[in-house]
Amino acid sequence: MAAPVLVIGAARSGIAGARLLNQNGYDVILTDMKEVPEKNELEQEGIRVYDGGHPEFLKNTDYLFVVKNPGIPYRAPLVKYFVEAGVPVYTEIETAYRIAKNLEYAAVTGTDGKTTITTILYEMLKKADPNARAAGNIGIPLSECALELKDKPAKIALELSNFQLLGIDTFRPHVSVVSNLAPDHLDYMDSLDAYYASKFRIYENCTMDDYFIRNIDDETIMQYARNIPCQVIDFSLTNPNADLCVKDGEVCLQGTRLFTAADLKLVGDFNLGNAMMAAAMAYLMGVKQEDIEDVIQTFKGVEHRIEYVDTLNGVRIYNDSKATNTHSAIAALSSFKGGVHLLAGGKDKGIDYSVLKEYDPVIAKCYAFGQIGPKFPDIFSNTVVLETMEEALDAALANAREGEVILLCPATSSFDQFKSYEQRGDIFKELVAQRVNSQK
């Protein structure tokens, strides 16, 4: 008789995890507080589904292990019951790792930059392996990849949240990194110390055949990155003697040139660091230097996040439609030293925009549009108020000079003129493409 396992949470990762376990001979029970739309389909596959709440009788079975959705805290009553009962509680990362024996992992965690690193890394891994996948916290369950690949070998760029790392036991990546650390998720974790410590589970099962990239510029990482059981690659943006560093404009890994820093389309030192970490991980996963360089030269960024769009008459154009608040806008504006023609505006959310005033020296001109457009003359000294984003783009193209930048960075939501920030960004890119094509 198959060993029973319980999957708590029927989101995308729970369903994929349940299917993978079921197809590999486990007796799977899936439960969720909400209704599960796929219930009939899953039950036809042999998975027992209990939705609309967790029945008490689920506690009466001796499970081999429990798999929980990463977002469900350990203090949730059903999860807490099994933890206290001594039943192993994993996330689907661990169970997929155990089942899919032919996958090789480059794992990324940290507070910021995870998705950018993972996305660049995936683009590089694809050059060496047509079966490569990006998975994990980036939105694609590892179990889903395992189901698709079956027994095929593949290189995986795996983004991991600390929630996912709390649920591993034997998971072992060949290369791993903690990008940086800052306070986060204190609503979920018992303490800041517990949050930081959870990140470093990423290398706990590694051996001297594996690698950990250590960000020596981050003081908190240096406090927590101890007893590392694998080879350590020290990374620094400022120390030219680090294993992974910039020397005379070239990114080098232990003396091997990976790419030219100026070829990176992404702006900001933090994005250069993200690209350096991704490139080093790719190289250690067997990607050739010329393939790494090709991705660096062509990668435009994670969509709508300071995404390079094109260059017109020597003016670089960026889409940061995802900047729907002032915190995101500050991250974008701090990436440029000057000459920014800023397109800002959208729905009036009633928030204070005065924090943006300190970036006035960076702004060549602000082209404010939408509902909050009239607020920007009080923020930036050189501002024109227009009705639409299209008018703002045309005005910026008329004024921007070679070597300057046009940046869509709305600093608020899109809902006055668009359905979403994605639609706003897509339309912006379409408008840019029309203007580029008209000059060919």
C-alpha cells in the first residue's frame, strides 16, 4: 500500500506537488480552506481532495510527511498540530528535489534582486541547456518543471523565498547565493534573527563540490554566512581583489573575464551586482563565457522594472511602469546620475510625493500626466503638465538630447487611464516601437 502524504494548500505549487507525488506512487490527500476548482480532475487522477476547510479527521492518519504551501505559517493550527506531533513538514521544493534526480540547481535567495538574478541566470542557462527552467518563487513550482521534464536532465534557475527554505531537508544546489539582506516578513517570522538565519539554509546540504557566492559588501550577510560547507566565492562591487569583482570595467570571476560592465542595459549599481552574481552562477553551471556575454548585451530587464526598451537618437528609453508608489520611484531615480526626462503620473492615491523632491537635480525635465499630473510642478522645478502618457512621451522625445534618458516611472497606480501597470507598460513600449520604426 502506498505511503500516505498530506498536502496543505491547493495553490499552484500545492496542486503541482500533489500531482508529482501521486504520479510517483504516494497516496496523496490535498486539503484547502477554499474551494478547489480542479477538485474533480484531481480526484479522477487518484488524489483525495478536501476543500472548504480542513476536516478534523485528517489528523487521524499517520503520514509519511506533510507538504505545506510556503505562504501558510507554521503557527496555522493544522500545520502546528503536525509539527508538534513530530511529522516532517516540507514545501514542494524538497519533495520535487527528492523525486527529480536529474536536475542541477543554481539557487537564489535574498531580500531584494532575487527575480532579476534568477531571470538573467535562466537566460544564460538556456544557452547551454535547451531543457533549462526557471522555477520556485518566480511563480513556477519546481514540481511543475519535474512533471514536464519527467526524467530528462536539466539545469534549473531556482528562486527561493525564506518560506520555501524553511521547508527543506535534503535539498542541495550546486551553486547558491544570498543576494542581500534587509528586514522583511516579520509578520511571518518569530524574529529578524530567524528571518536572516533562514536564508542561509540554502547551502546547509552542500559539499566541497558546490559553490556559495558571498556578498562581502553586505555586513549582515557577513554576520550570518558562517560554517559554509562548500567552496566560497566572495563577491564585491567595490573591492577589486574579491573573487567576483569589476576590474578596469570588466567583470571577472577569479581572473576569468565574464563580461564588460558597460554592455549591461540595466541601470544602477545594484543591477550590475545582480548581473555579476547571475553570470558567475551560470559560469559555474557550465555556461560558456561568450554565451554569458551575449545575454548581458541583449537582456532588457524584468518586464516593467526599469526595463530597457530601446534607444532613439542616442536617448535610452526605460519602462518602469511597475513603480506604483514613491518607494519604487526612488529606487529607479537613484539609478541615474542625471539627464532624466521623467514621465510620471496616474491615479491620485492621496499619498505624499514630496519625498521625490531630493531627486530634482537628476531630472532634466518632468512630463506629468494623468490625474495627479498637476501635483508635480511642486515637486520638480522643471515640469510640464500634459493629459496623456503618449503626449508626455512625444514631448520628452522632442526635448531629450543624445546621452540622456527617458524614463516612464509613474510613482502611482495606473487606474485613472489604464487597467493595470502591465497594460500601461505594454502601451508605452508599443508607442516607443512606433516612433522608432517611423525613423527607419
